[in-house]
Amino acid sequence: MLKKILIVVVIVAIAIALYIYSGANRDYKALAKQLKVSHVIYNPDKPLPLFSLVDQDKQVFNNDSLKEGWTLLLFIYTHCPDVCPTELLDMATLNQLMIKDKLENAPKVVAITFDPLRDTPKVLKEYVGHFDKDFTGVSGDQSQIDKLVKSFGAYYERVVYDKKGKPVTLKADDKLPANALKDGYTINHTAWIYLVNPEGQIFAGFPTPHKPSNMIKDIKLIMSQF
């Protein structure tokens, strides 16, 4: 009987030790000081909300999709004249650096659109594939996307034009005018790239400008200490 009690005590002690030293309770301040171009924004007390979107192959993309290894996630829209193409070019360069470096469990790149009205799965697949065939484009319901945008601390606003050609700024939750799709509109937005850990939680963020050669160093450091 005493032997059984001792075994139970040992098992409980091991479980407590694993919990204490798990990523959820680890102090990442030392790691944060070593990073060159990224910031640790990990908060285990604020997990991503439940969401359900659709990827470029019309497959469900949800919280579980972010638990299939590390993910580099960015928000884009295909009509973007400058920022988004630059981000995706940087990600393509970074992806090639990770392949060249033979980085194990290298993060996959996921681009979620701000603009599902125009960025259908088919449109996204062609667009992101132009930069790298390994990239995954994600679209879906606007409210689901907005929920994620907010959770990542990102921001966007649409800019339409009135009859006199004057720009009118609309917040994310403002309704688009009936002629907006026909006349076109632009989107002002943040341009961070986020590193999501295998638990499906935001771990770090990369502000602009993005330098792939420095990003890979931070990514390797983060992955080795997670």
C-alpha cells in the first residue's frame, strides 16, 4: 500500500514539475532580449478565439490548422499596390533561406485576406502562389476574419471615393457603399508578420521593415527555446 502511495506521489510531483516548466509558465524575458527584429507577444492567458475560415483549396482553416507546427501569419489583400507584395516577397526570400538552412519544422506561411469580397480562395491561390507555391492563402466570412484581426492586434480601414472623387475612410465594421466593388477601393492596414507556435497561440511579431536574413535568426532562436 505504501509503495502505491509513493508511486502516486512521484507521478504527481513529475506532473507538477512539467507544468511549472512548460511553455505556458516559462519566463521569456531573457529570450526577448536576444531577439534582433521581433518582439515576444506571447500571452497564454489570451488564446485566439475560435474561428473557422476557408483556405485556397476550399478546405476548412480553423484553430486546429494553426496547431500543425509553427506558422508565419500575415494579413494581406490582393489589390494592395505596395505593402502586401513587398511582404510576400520578403516571405518568399525567408522561405528559401529556411530551405537552404534545412531548418527542421520550419514555419509554414499563411496569408489571410482582409478583403474576402474580392479575394476568393481561387484568387488567393493564384496570387500567393505567384510568390511561393508553398504559401497558403485564407479567406472566408468577414466577421470571422475581423475577429482574428482584432486578436492579433492588427488593424485595417477601407478607403472609398465619393462622387467628387474625394476619399472617404471607412472603419472595418462600416458597410461598403453599393458601388464600391465596381468602383474599387483600397485598404490601409498594419503590416506585421506574426509567428504562431504549435499550440496555435501568437508567440512573436515582426514589425516592418522585414529583413529575412535577420528574421530567420530570431525564428531559430525562438524555436530552440520554446
